Amino acid sequence: MGSFLETFRNLETSQTILYVFGGAAVTAVSLVAIRKLTLKEEKRKDYPRDTVILHQIGRGPYAPSMTPFAVKLETYLRMARIPYQNVHGMRPSPKGKVPWIEYNGQPIGDSTLCIQFLNQKLEVDLNKHLSPADKGVAQAMQVMTEEHLYWFLALIRWIYSRDASFILETFKFTKFFVWMIRRHIKKRTWLQGLGRHTEEEIVEMMNKDIQSLSDFIGRKRFLMGDEPSEADCSVFGMLSQTYWQFNGSGYENLIKDKYPNLASYCERMKDAFWPDWDQCITHGGTREATK
Amino acid sequence: MRVVTNDGTFCGYGKGEDGQLMAMTDEEYHSACPGMTSAATKGIWSSPKSSPYPAPKGLVVLYQIGRGPFCPSVSPFPLKLETFLRFNKIPYMNIHSSRFSKKGKTPWIEYNGQAIADSQFCIDFLSRELGIDMNSHLTPVDKSISRAFQKMSEENTYWSMCYEMFAVPDKTRIAEVMPQYKGFKLWAFTTVFSRVIKKELYYQGIGRHSDEEIWTIGRADLQAISTFLGDKKFFMGDRPSQIDCAMFGMLAQVLWHMPRTRHEKFTHDRLQNIDGYCERMKELCWPDWDKLCLKHPSYQDDNYKTYHTE
């Protein structure tokens, strides 16, 4: 190291500049080459035709995913009996988010748009038994869950959690990376608006949303009645996080203790569409999920 | 204009020539009560910790950003909050200012010296304080449906509307709803505000979609609202309820403050029941609508004007 610096110091200015620029150029070209090679490797995989390739971030410890939207999308594929294959990884969609799908080489981002695409392509209609007014209500329930309740879950899990060990163990992130994710979520929720409220206000709003879902479902088997519909995928996806994967938040038993009909609803959806549930979770990180 | 209250205490406003309670000018106020600040005149640079506006007990001070050209506000949230105050005949006074709440947003209120931010929290707070329950006639299931539709309109439809007005290339729509801005001021406002909205849209999530996808999302929401409303008089039935304030606030923007947008066209062409619904809400809570629209010939500035104080 010492002799290298000596040699460097002894060079003329023009040579120094040449070496510096040369070094930077070589680094840049190597990085681009590595990235291209890596991406090329992924693209070379031959996915089967007419099979939905579901890209998600891996199995969760107590539910099939740590993100509600992956549970929603996979529950939809199962409800609609669409052949699919999971690809677990951190590669995001063209919109920078997960989960997403590929179908016959075409990528589609956003769980709702994926469902719309597949409904059209494969002529699926999980809402055909609903009246137009009921479809409207289902739409409202789904959007309230995804655009309102979701933010409270994100804030409680990432910002207000008393004990971050669940997150650290599940994702195997470093504390620094978790700190970066927290910053990102604080920024997102601030800009969205809901992040400007206090923790007490957030918890109160979350309870009101969950109470609404509980009152609306009541004693029904599914959200809109005796038969499941598309919005059940979304509601189940969100509640799966609160019911099974809210460790460390201080609200682990919220659904079980305060909203027992929602607990039964979650179990019912699990039995109906996830008979292989135990093979789709890692049981607290103690074993590999086989499916 | 001297200070008057029944018990002789100083409250910072007096009666104008027509008997209406009017705020004093800053000079009059400062000379009458040295040491107190006229919080409302400070504008956006005032610290949120500055003194509340010295309103009498029981009067809601509603801070909002000013009137709109074709509707009493260019934003759904002040319209929602003010509709709530009017429907329940709660005494209130408007202060049109760019002073934001401690959460950095507007509208917000002060009540008996206490500041409350967020339009829904304001409604919940006043409902509790004044023993109001606009939803008392609704069943628990109806209340759930009502909440779901309100959240859908405020957390989803709202963003598709923001995109349509402020993030599309055609910026002429902004000029039409902000007639008080012209020339450089209009250009500066348009540039800065578009950038802020685009950032919010991206971080909220909807901004990552294509133009067509965002419109599809907004259209699905409007269709759901119209289908559920059907031919009912109000959103949940024959009697108005709390969601009517929110729904009217949002739909009034679509009808009157979104010129030449897909939302406006779709609503006018395919969702006629929304027109009738908004007209009913207008007649019920806003008989003085024309006086509160900037572009109407009978417009009157109602800054510091009080309502329901007789």
C-alpha cells in the first residue's frame, strides 16, 4: 500500500488525471456489465405459457407473506383457480413495487391491476353473483382497506412497534436498513397525509376501520354474504397481517380479543383457500416453506 | 369599532355598521389591546404556537384557503367541514388565510382557544362537544358502509382527481379554478403545486400508474358511488347523514371545479343522479351559494363573517 502511494505521488499531474479517469471508467463499465449479466440471467428463465408467474418477497413466518397485497393476489389466484407459479425474490415490478405478475412474458404491476388484467384475459368474474349496489359497497370496502387501513398497519408495524425484533428476524435486515425503511415510510405517510397524525389518533382510526369491517361482516360467512367475492381477497390479505403477523406491535391480540367474528372470518378464508397453509409459512422462521 | 360582549369582556371584535360582528383592523385591535396578537392576520409565517384568534366562547373559527370561482371552495375538505357546520347550525366564523394547522394542512378550526387539525377530527370533536350525531338513525351496517364510501372517496378518488387537475400536461384547468392568480403568480403557483402533488401521488402509490390506469381507478370509484346512491334522496336514504357532507364536498369539485376533465364529462354524461344529489345538498345547506362563489356577480367577501350567531 505504501509503495503504491509513493508511486502515485511521484506521477506527473496529467498521468494522475489519466489514471483517475481510467479507473472510474473501468469501474462504471464493470458495474454495467455485471448488472446486464445478472438481469440477462433472470430473463433467460423459461416460464411456462398460460401460467401466471407471481413475483413476491418470500413466505412469511405466520402467514403466506409479510405484505397484505401478496396474500390478496395469491388468494385471488386460488379463488379463481388460475394456474400459477411463485417466484420469490426482491425484484420489483416496472412500477417499483411488489407483488407483481408475468403472464406469457408480459409484466403487470399492482395487485388490483393484475386482477383486472386476469379478469379480462381469462374471463373471470368473482363478483357475478352481486347486485350493482353490492358491487359498489364491495369496492368501497376494498378501497377503505387498501388505502386507509393499510397505512395504519404500516405505521404501527414499522414506526410505532414497541419491539422491532420480529421485523429484524423475519427480514434478516440490518438495523440500519430498518432505519432506512422507517424513514421511507415516514416520508410516504407524511406526503399521503395520514402520517401527520399522532399515534393515538392512528390507533383510533385503525380501530374504527376494523370495527366497520366487523359490523359489516357481522355473522355473514364472507364479506358480501354466503359466497366469497373479489373483495374478500383484499380484506383477508389485510386482516391476515393483523391477525397472524402483528408481533411486537402491542396489538397482536386485537382481532382475537376484540373482533372475534373477524378472527372466524380469517380462519374461514384460510380453510377455504389455503388448505396447505402450513406449507406456505416458515413457522416463525424455524423451517423452509415447501410451497 | 369597539370591543363588545355581553359581560363587557374584551374579545377582539366589534360590531360593524350593519350590526354584523366584524373583526377590527390590526391597528384598531393593537391599540385597543396592546400585547395580544391578531393571529389571523399573520399568514403562513406565523408559528403554530401563536395565540388563537380571540373569538367568543362557543364560536368555531374555521380556517380555510378562501372561496372558489364556481363553488365555495376549491378543495373538498373545507367544503365538507363547512357543510357540516351549516347543516348542524353551529355558530362559526370564516378566516380565509394560508395559515396551516400544526399538521401542515388546511382546513382546521379553533374552538374555545383549542386548535383541532384535520377535517374529520374537527367533525368528530365538534360532534362530541356539542352532542351531535348525524348518524344516529343508521344501523351499524349502514355506518360501516358509510365509512367505507367516505374513505374511498377521500383516500382514493381524491388522488385521481388531484392527478387529473394538477399532474396532467394541460395546466389551463388550474387557471380556471384559481382566477385570483394571474401572470407570474399563476405560473409560480402552478409549477410549485404540480410538483408537490406529483410527489404526493408517487409516494401515496397511485402516481406510479399510467394516465389511463389512474383514470380507470377514478372512474370505478365514481361509478360505485353513483350506483350505490341510486335514486335515494341522500347517500344513505331519505335523511342526510355525516357522509353527505363528505360526499358533497368531493362531488361538488367534480361538477364545478374540474373543467374539461374526464371526471366531469363522465359524471355529466353517465351519472345523472349525482347532479340531482348535489343540487339537493346545495339547497339544503347553501342557500347563499352564489354569494360565496368568486365568479358570481353577487359574490361577497365573507372573511370574518359569522354564521348562526343570532
